[in-house]
Amino acid sequence: MKRIFKAYRDLIGIIFRESPWLVALTLGCTVLSGLLVPAGIYVNTNVLDGGLAVARGQMAFGDYWIFLVLFVIAAILPEILDQIVYVYVEPRSLLILRTAYRARMLRKLKTMKYEHFEAEASAEIIDKAYNRVESAARHLWPMYVYARFAGLIAGVGTLIYVFRIRWWLLLTVLLPFLLETYVSARNNFNIYNELETYWKKERKYGILGNYLRSRNYTKELKAYGNADYLIDVYKTRLGERNRDYERYYFRNLRKILLGGNITKFATILNVILLLVLFTQGQLTVGLFIAMTNVMFGNLYDHLNLFAGFFKWSGMHVNTYEYYDKFFALSDEPEGTADVLPDTFDIEFRDVWFRYPGTEKDILKGLSFRVKNGEKASIVGENGEGKSTMIKLLLGLFTPDRGEILVGGRDLAEYPLSLRTKLFGPVFQDFSRYSITIRENIGVGDIDSLDQEEKIREAARKGKADGFAESYEKGYDTLLGRDFKEGVDLSGGQWQRIAISRAFMGDKPILLLDEPTSQLDPLAEADLYHEFAHMVENKTALFITHRLGSTMITDRIFVIRDGRIAETGTHEELMETGGIYATMFQAQKQWYRQEPDVKSAASGGGQAMSSV
């Protein structure tokens, strides 16, 4: 409960800073809603007893009509209060809380170490915190505050009437209620704990379900006709989760039924006691009917509403615990460097690395050095650790052993703000944003997003300017098919956008991690020749398992089994006759072209933009 009160301080503070009126309105509605119940007992008693008195001529109607007015007000006011809270306060509060919580979590995601996104334990924390906190906040405010505390006021007010009738009736009312609350709280919290074990199963069918309704996967689903099979897999995974939950639920059903029915038997008992008192002439007709109506209608409902604050808080406690764990996940190191280095050489010194939660070393003592301004190719078969090396160089992961130096300083000394100014990466699976061409390029250096000339210069270097300027709206053309007015580019054109993005900010080190994987080898070779001119005066690493780039770089490093196996120029490695020579001989037919084909491909950028 301590964590829930902490959550309340936080979320009410957020609402109050944004709109103090919402807090005052909710608390006012809460108090008024709670007071209406004991007030209703008073009004109903007087309506019934007064009506009988008027009929007998014992009361003038002029003294009676006020109770009829109060009866109507008491009947319609609860609905009005509910509308105010649930139709106005709740959606308005949710918008405020959603903005605040998402802003906080997005800022955290920005600084969080990348390795947390690839570790399942951290992924569970991120998923549960990000996707559940809004729902928990919506329940806690205003739903719980309004319903639970109005229930408390209503219950206490009703119990005062019970005490005034006979003090011992409090025991017959409260003891069953306390017993039921205790039993329910224990079982409900256990159910929430059990539900937590289903996250992995929910993720298995949830991710597959997202694939089945995603546009990116629909093409292959239709081409292979495998949708029915995958739907069956989805249903099987969902069914496994549901059967496990049902087994647990029905195993505990006896306790659940017991916990939910104690007060129902107590209601019957207390009404019988009221009937006995009425037949003995100790209750008026109006008070007997009003109290019976409350007993059968909502006394225990009101008490349970407040008790629900304790009985049903297990899930919300759990959510906020994940919220705390989310913010406890480690951030990128702040680093001590405050300026870029004078030179931009790269050195790996005996670097070892394995992915968190795995047992296999990917890099096993990787050591090499790329000089300032040098263009180097890192080649090797798939799975040899080339992309892992780039993730380490970008600071997405930290080596288990060894050092990575840039400009003679340990990479860990550079904060994220400087690393983003050091490296211009182009990935194999580069991002395609449904924003304008200008923004798609400009996000490569967010500080220059509003500088037209820098964006156009980056587009020119990446040779995206040709097709960008051909559209009617030019660089303001919206990309992607997510919106009606969006334009979808070819794979090659998207690659030009990604390359242009890397040139934003004039980054001194360019990292090209198999960015040409969608191209045929001839177009790839042409593009790498373009790269040779693009990266002039920059340090550049070309990561590939295809050798179209190697002859234009100053040096080639061959990586095998997590370490450098060979190094040298193209000519030197061909003379050696080792791994590189074998790979090149196996691939060289890819790069042969007939004169007419070569001529047709010589357009480079133009050919690229239509791939």
C-alpha cells in the first residue's frame, strides 16, 4: 500500500499542476456522492412516514412536500455526479496523465542502455511499465478516489443509522464484511501474481497476432497462402494460455466463491433482525423500508467499494513496481569527454563479448585499428560478429572485456550527446519513417532539422536529391503508405534516404553496416564506388559479407570466429590465398557484367533510385 500512496501523490500532483479545478471538482463530487446515501435514508424514511401521516391527517401537505422534492433530487443527483466524474473528469485526467507518463518514459527510453531492449527480462519490465501504467493511473484517479471514498462516506453514514437502531447490529453487519474482505484480498492478490506468469505466453501469441494484421507481412501471407496455418498457431498459443489460467482459476474457485458470498448471507440475516425489531414496534415503517432497501441494495456495495481499494490494489501495486523497475534500468554512461577528439581513428583492443542471457561468445579477443581518415572493409560470413562489432562501437552494448578507443580515448568516456556527433551509421535494416523527406533526412542530426541547406546538402551527398526534388512538394513530400497522401519509395530510394541521413551533421566517422543488402551485386559495386567519393576526408567502415566494397577501401579486415583472421589490401589478400581469396573467387562472377549491362548500370545513382 505504501507504493500506492506514493503513486497517488505523484498522479494527483500531476493533475493539480495542470488543472487544480479537476482535483477540487472530483473531491467535491466524492463527498457529495457519499453523503447522498445516509441523506437518502433520512429522506426515504420521511417520505414514507410523512406520506402515511398526511393520509391520516396527522401532517399538513405543506410540511410534507419538501421531502418529495428532496426525494427527487436524491434520485437524480447520483447520476449527474457520475456523469461529471466519468464523462468529464476521467477522460480529461487520462489525457493529462498519459501525456505526463509517456513523456517521462520516452525520455527514459532515450537514455536507457540499448542492451535492455534485447534482454527478455528487461523487455518484460519495459512492456509492463509502458503499457499498464496508464490503465493503473485511470483506475486510481479518478475512479478509485471517487468510487472508493464515496463508498466510505456512504458506508460510515449508513452505519451510524445502524448504530442508532441497535449498537449490536454493527457486529452482525461488520464481522461478515471484514471476513469476506480478508478472504477476497488474499485470493485476488494471488490471482494477480499468477497472471504475471502468463506474460511470456501472451507475448508469444501477441507478437504473432501483430504480424498477422500488419501490412508488412500481408504480402508474404498471401503469396505463400500460409495465413490459415499461422492463424492456427496463434489460436493454439492463445488456447494454451487460456487453459493454464482456467486450471488455476477453477482450482481456486471454491475460495473465490466463499470470499464473494459471505456478505450475501449476512444481508439476509440482518434484514431478518430488522424485521424482528419492526414487528416489536421498535422501527417505523419508513425507517424499516429505508434500511431494508439499503441492506439489500447497497450497504455492502458501498463498504466493498472502499475495501476494494485494498482488495483490488494488487495489480496496481504490481504495475507501479514495474514502473519503478523501468526507471531503475541502467542508462547510458554520462562520460567525461565534453568535446570531440582531434583525430578519428578507431581501435579495438582484445574485445570479448556475448549477448546478455546467452552462453556463446560472439567476439573473442577482437583487435584491430583503423587510422584517422582511413577507409576499411570488415568482411566475413554471416554470423561472424560484424554487426555486433558495430553495436559495440556505437555504444549500444559494452564489451565484457577489452577496450574500444576512438581518437585515443575509451569509448565509454564519450557521452551519448557526443557519440551522436561522431558516428553516421547506415544500417541494413534502416528505419523508414512515415514523415516527410525533409524530416526523414533531418533526423540524422536533430539539431539541424530546421536548416534547409544542410538537409539539401546531405541529400545531394546521398544522391537522394534527384527523386526528392521531382515530387510536387519536394522535400515536404510525406513518405510511406500509412497516410492517404503518403508516397512509397522503392527500396533503393529508401537506401538513399538512409545514406543522406548519415551525412547530416557532417559526422567524421561513417559506418555502413551492409546497407546494400537489397541490391544486386552490380548495383552494390556501383554504389560502393560512389561511397569512395562520398566519404572523402572521413574515417569509414564498410561492413559486408559481399565483397563489392573491398577494392575501393584502403584496408580489409577478415573476421572469423570473433577475431581478425586476415588483414591487408585486396591485392595482398588475394596473393595470400586465404579466407578472403576463397570468398572473392566464390563471388567474383556476381560482379561480372556484359558491356551493355555495364553501360546501363553506369548511371549509379539513377539506377539505385529505381531499385
